[in-house]
Amino acid sequence: MEESELKSRCEILLIGGSAGSLTVLFALLPTLKPDFSFPIVLVLHRKNSGDSTLSQLLAGKSKAPVMEVDDKDPILPGRIYIAPADYHLLIEKDLTFSLDDSEKVNYSRPSLDVTFESAADVYAKGVVAIILSGANEDGSRGMAAIKASGGTIVAQDPSSAQMSVMPLHAITSNDIKLILTPAEMGPFISNL
């Protein structure tokens, strides 16, 4: 895919992961320029917790604003949003977020599949999604929806992942061609 085509197509960037993905994000966020023209949404498997330690930790690594999502928050460019613990994060047609506490998907809430599928419905070919390290198959079905809608799907190189199951399953089940190491992700995102 041509770089200019990616630049004109990214309306939202989704990054999902589980075990081992925080290490990647801690290295990636400081490399991002603060003037990106699309929202970044982080969907991470995490324990149910009332504190906002994760958003504070990630905010300390980013030049852009980082916030945990509240129900009905508008989706704005130039911000990094984090799915809250114990809620599925959905993207609505009016470009707001909604939170859902229905059954876990792939033993997870938030589930990457839920967010990725709803983003594909709303943004179609404007979605770029990156799947990071993790120990289950969550995200693969959502990546399929994004690919079917014309979006761009990317996986962390499994050999660089602390837990390779999640990116490896996404790659094999969706024939992902864009496979990046953590060091390659910053330049890739900067070119979107």
C-alpha cells in the first residue's frame, strides 16, 4: 500500500493488546508527534480496577492528551483514548464512544473484537488497527471486519512480542501483510 494512500485513509487508529503490550506502548508513545490528525484508541486487557493508574502512566509517556473514555465522550482527533477496565468500548455512528458491560468476549472485557468491529462499521476504510502482544485470540475477528471494510490491519512481529499468541493468530487468520517490530511502529504511525 502506498504511503500517500495510508495518509489519506486514516480516520482512526486502534491499538489493541494484552500481556506484554504495555512495554510496547511505553516505548511507542514518546515517539509520536503530538500533532497527529486522527484519534488513537487503546484497547488493552486489564484487571477490573477503580484507579486510573494506567491512564496516568501512559499520559506520562505521551506528548498528546491521554484520557480514559467515559460513556458518550466525543471522538476527537489528536487525542489518545483508553478503554476503561471491565467495559466493552463501542464506537457509535455519531462519532461518540459508548460503554457496555455485556458478557466477556474471548474471556475479556474490554474486548478488542468488540471495539474493532464497531470501528469497522463506522469508519470502514478509514480504520487502521495494530494488534500487539497477547496470550489469547481476541482481536482476530475484529481485524477480519476491518479488513473486509477496506481498512488497514497491522500486527506486531510475533518474534518481538512477549506473548506471541495474539499477533500470530491475527496474522495467520487474516493474512496480515504489514508486520512491524515495536521500533517500526512509531515511523509507521507518523506516516499515517
